[in-house]
Amino acid sequence: MRSSVLIIFFVVALPAIAAQLPLYNCTGGTFDSAASGGFGGSLSALFSSLSSTSSASNAANDTAGAGTDSAYGLYMCQGDLFGSDCQSCVRMAIAEINRSCAGFRRGVIWYDQCLLRYSDLDFFGQVDSAGVNMSNPGEQTSSMEPYEMMSALVEEAPFRRPLMFASNTSDLYPIFSIAQCTSDLTSAGCQRCLTSILNSTRICCRSQKGWRYLSPSCWIRYEASPFFSVPGKTEIIRSRCSADDFPAALLASEQSNLQTAVAELESNANSSGFYNTTTGDQRVGDLFGLALCREEPAALPNNACTGCLHRSRTAIAGECPNKTQGIMWYDDCLLRYSNQSIFNVVDVEGRTFCSGDSVSSDTDNITVTGALELVEAAVGRASLFASGIITLSNANSSYLTAQCTRDLSRENCRSCLGNATSRIVTDCRQRRGWQFLSGSCMIRYEVYPFFNQTAATIITPAAGPPPAPGGGGRNSSREGGRSRSSNVKVIAIVLPIVAVLLLLGMLLFRRWKLRRKRDHRKLLDQDFKTREMSLFDFDAIKLATNDFSNENKLGEGGFGPVYKGVLRDGSEIAVKRLSEKSKQGPTEFKNEVKLISKLQHKNLVRMLGCCVEGEEKLLIYELLPNNSLDAFLFDANKRAQLNWERRLLIISGIAKGLLYLHEDSLLKVIHRDLKASNILLDNHMNAKISDFGMAKIYITDENVVNTNRIVGTFGYMAPEYAMDGVFSVKSDVYSFGVLLLEIISGERNGRAHLEQHGQSLLRTAWDLWKEDKAIEFIDQSLRDHCPVGEVVKCIHIGLLCVQENAEERPTMFTVVVMLRTENTELPSPGQPPNFLRKTPEADASSSSQSPTPSVLQSINEVTESELAPR
């Protein structure tokens, strides 16, 4: 009866307790374990021999006794375990099997790193593959790489004499795997055993991240973290993939978008250690991605960030095939993508990973305290990273790092790391090592150094209260009493005075601070929630821009200058400093901040945060290396860099960005100041729309909006807006048409053509179109090196966009479709508006072409920007 109970425990209970080794199985008849001779004596001799051999050999089998008292046995240590380590595991197995299988004539026990088996029957050379599967139900993987790697090991291990052990790791995926047979088997028997248990694992556990199969004759094991010694491969690699797949109809497009996103992340994150991007199109939706390297790149070995991200880029495609979301964590970097916006959104699906070794409760308390200190240190740094060394009284040290992705606000970083410490306290108390990993923040603790320690914070246990001073004799007591009495009198007199002075000082300081930050509070009212956008420290921005020096000045628009800056973590930024003379006050400033914080698209410039200090109002953007379109388009030397492919890419990007603003974003937005200087170019010459200070949110059922306050740039403004204050999405379409014609011609509207031909760029395009000479409108540097038909089609679209009647202009959706579609028939354009037309009085009296004064006077706060080349 006892035997059957144990067998049931082995077969049924063990899968539920997974990795709680040791596992054992006791079968066969019984014997008197108390007797000194017989089978019990043979078994003792067998165990003594195996224990002795294990100090010199990784695996062995032996026999003791004779006849019916014969005992047959073997042990097998994991292939990388030798010498005293192997012997310790075997001795532990002998002690446990003597206790657990006492009186049984057959038994087998498994530890993480060794196996021990004995029997009263000769089993040498016989394959016994009946065992148990163990998996990690908490983590899933879609990758076939673990099973494919294990299949290769199953083929290799039988022929690796004398151990019949093979191991492998992946540089890209979180895969550490072994296959091994006991030493009594032949190569053919080993292969038969391994093939059998691998097939069993394939049925039950292939989708699990981490599994093993244990049998009396062989075992296989795969883990997502190291469990055997591999020189130079101690890195812990983890991943997380969503359960959802991309729709089959969109799979090819989504995979292409993912490849584009991760390639951009890899190429851009190395310079500052962090980068995020948005890619996609209207049909499949946006894909959001970010990359983060551990600590500043300067603290990592050369090319460590680039190399890590390159491995992550390849790994995430294999680890999360076709999945809508994925994360790869390496020691030195993180790579993440999602089809949902992840920027400044705390990932609440973090996981803890705890080591198996324990530490004392005192050390545990110190570690938790140190982790909390480090959380505050990380939140206080611009890079949202901190490292610390915890020093103990016995001179031992342990090591901590805490880090957030840099898209998070400080409040969200604190929230993520606070959740991490709470989880660690619950899951990993008194462990010698642990990690918390999420898509937004990470904390790691080890008893060995794993980071550059030059800038680490030293964390020491808080000192206890000092001991009470020792007493003297009776005189000492009386003197001490008189002294204490005098001290009490002094304190009674001085304390109220000090308290009043302190209170007065605090009131004065508070009044000064309230007055100093009056404007600050006006900006940070309920209309401007700081959690929507990170707030930067003014001194940090001042330092980054070298005190707003002219050398760092990129240009100047209607609302103030723009400066290049470099933060302490090495990331480059563009700082828009609101001029004191500018008419953009708190309303426009809040408008721009609130708008851009809610808008996420690859063709919109990404705002990193803002800064408000007294009268100073700053907007901090990502720095785009190629600056603005006008710097290329209207520069005779740089214009040659804009071949037709690049110009078409820019046109398409602007159109997609406007379509997002008008129809696809949560807020329906009219930009109202679309022009060449407000189109920024990234390092791939992708267009990003910037400057939302004049933008307006509109209700979707509103056709038009009327305003008495006209803002914008003359030359790009639709006639109904410039003259009557009426604007709609069709006003932006008009501005896009002007910009499109500028990109094709390389000329600015209202400048060269106005002087040369006495008419606007639009009129020139129209006249050439009517005369079937549209090719002459094309930039001379393009004319001989472009697909003329495609360029002429774009001129046609531009003319449709600048129709005088707003209702006759296409929507941006129609524009995007026309740009994408080949061989489509477009409607004929009408004559564009002529801002130089005569007034009725002028028509009656003269043929003057002068602008009408009343028309010009109706334009308020209109700029004619002249930006310096950037």
C-alpha cells in the first residue's frame, strides 16, 4: 500500500508543484532497512561507492552485493557540474532517498543538478523514459526556437562521450537548454530516450517559457534564464508577448511597420540611451515603440547599447511572431512595441524574479530601505536612472539599480517604481537577488556588482540612537540636576522667541514664493494638467542650451526663438522659448502643450515636456537633425538634396499628419499655420508637423468656425479666413496646397514669383497649367530627373487644394487617396484666388493692382516669418 501511495504522489502531485525539487519515486518490494546485512547492506555499500566516485567523475554506475542481495545504482550530475559540487549534490540525494524511500528495493530521485537511482534488478543499458513533465505556467512564448534548439541537442547529446551531455544558449532569445543521458546507456539507447521525452514535452509544454522532462534514464531542460555555466554568457534575457495576433489581412503591413520601427529605434537610441517612435498608416493604424539602454551610454562598454538593441531587434521578431505587443529585456537594454499608445503610460503588468538563495531578515530590511531610497534618487534624475551600493557592517556590499523609461513623467516613474518595491517586498523577501521588470520601469538587486559603480549612490543602514551617557557619583548627579534645571529655564525663554521668528520667516518666505510663482500657477490650473506632459526644471534647460546662447540658436518664429540643447543624459532637444514680446500668452501656451500631449503620430513632432518659471515659458521638443523644410527648400545649395523621392515622401508625410489631425485623432484639430518652416525633418527626411500654438480644436459636426482674431502666416492663409475670419479643415487643405506647390517648384509663395511675374506662385501654376506647360513649373533641378507624370499629378492636386471656394477643395482623406492611387482621373481645377484683385472702387477708377487697404487691415497677428538657416 505504501508503494502505491508514493507512486500516485509522483504522477499526480508533482506537475502541480512544478519546480519544487527534489522529486522522487519509490517502488518495488520492501526490505528490512534496519538489518545490517542483506540488500540493505549492499545498498549502503553501493551509496558509499557512488559518493566516493562522484568527486572525480560526473556520472557513473556501480553494483554492490551478490545474488538476490545485489544492488544496482547510478548517479548523473548536470554536465557542467564537477568535483566537490557534483559530490555535494550526490551526497544530498543519498541522504534524501535513504529517508524518503526507506525500505523500498527501488528508487530514483532528481535534484536540479543531479539524479540518483538504485534497484534490486539490473537495469543497466535499459531505456526507461517514463517520467514527469514540469513547466512554468506563468510565462508563454510563441517562438519555435526553444523546441528547435532542443531537437538539435537531442541529436547531438548521444554522441558526446563520455558524458552524453549537450548544452546550448541563444544570444538573441532567452534560451538555455541541456539534454543528457545516464552513463549506462549506449548512444542509440540515449537517442531513443531523449527523442521519446522530447515528443512528450512537445505535446504538453511547447508554448511554455521554461520546461523540463525528468526520467530515470535521461532528462532535458529549457529555461529562460541561465541554469548552467557558460563562459561569457551570464546575461539574463526575458521577454513578454501579448496573446493577441495581428489580423491576418493586415499582417504583412504590420510586420513591415514593426521592422521599420525597431530599425529606427536601434539606429537612434544609441546616442542618448533612449528613443521612441510611432509608425504606421491609416489602414493598419499606428505602431508605437521605444528603446532604452541601461544607464548612460558612456557608462556601458563601447557599442554595448547598439549591440544589445541589435540582438533585441532580431529576438523580438522570433520571440513574439505576429503579436500585437512585445517586450525584450536584456541586461543592458529594453525594446518594446505595441499597437496601443505606450508613451507616458505606466505598464502595470510587471513581474518579479527571485533567486533561490536566502539572506537574513536584517539584510532584507536594509535592502528594501535601499530600494526605496534608490526609487527617489531615480525619480530625481533627468535620466530617470539611479544605481546604489548597499554597504553592511561586515563590509559586505550588495548592488541596486532602478530605472524608468524616459517617456514617463516623474510622477508616473515614481508610481511604477513604487509598485515595483511593493511587489518585491511581497514576492522576494530575504532573497539574495531579484528583479522587477515592466515595460515602464525596472529594479534589480544582486550581491555582486553588475553595473558601472563610478556614479553609484552609497546606501548605508541608518544608525541607531546613541547610548545614554554613564552616570558619575552623587556630586555628579547634583551638578547634572542643576545643569538640567538651568537648561530648562533657558529653553523656556528662548524657545517661544525662536518659534515666533521661525513662524514669521516662514510666512514671509511663503508670501514671496506665492508672488514669484503667480504666473506659474496660472498656467498650472485645471485647464493644464501636468500629468499630461513632463515639467522640466528651468535651470536644467538653461544649462542644456548654454544659457540660450546664440551659438545654440536654431531660428526664430513668430512666437520666439528656438534653441538646440543637450541634457545631462546626452539626449538632444529643441527648446522653443516664448518671447516676452510675443503675443502668445498663457492661453496659447497651454493650448500648444495640451494639444501635443494628446496627439501621437509619426508625422507630428513629439513634445517631451514644458517648463514654466516666472515669466519664462518653454516648450521642449525632440530635436530633429535636419531641422525645417524651408532650410532645404528655399536654399539654392541645399535644395539639390531634395530629389523627387524625398519631396514625395515629405508631401505624403504632411498629408498623413493633417489627416490624423482632422479625422483620426481623439481631438479634431485645425492647425491654422501650416507652412514650410513648421515642417521639421528627421534623419530619414520624414516630415513632422510642428508648432500648434495657433491650432484650434473643433467639434466634428461643425462645418466652419468664425473668429475675430485672425492668426497665421500670409501667403498660406485661405481667402475666407484671411478676409472674413472663417476657418475650417478646408483652411488647412488650402495651406497644404500652397505648401505642395512650393515643394514642387522650390519657390516661396509671394516672393520670387511675385517680384518676377507680378503675381503669386498659385497664379503662375494656374497659368502654366492652362497653357499645358505644367512641366515648366517644376523645380529646374528636378525637371530632368523625375517621373514627370507623377509630378504633374501632384501639381494638379495642389491646384485642387487652393480653390477659392472652400467647398470645392478636397478633404485630406481624398488628398491621401489621390496621392496613393495611380492612373486615377482627377477633377479639373478652377482658378485659384488672387489676393491682388482690385476693389470695386479701383475697378471703376483705374487698373491698379495694389492690394486693398481694408483687406490688409482685417488681418491680425499675421506673421511673415524669416527663419535663419538651421
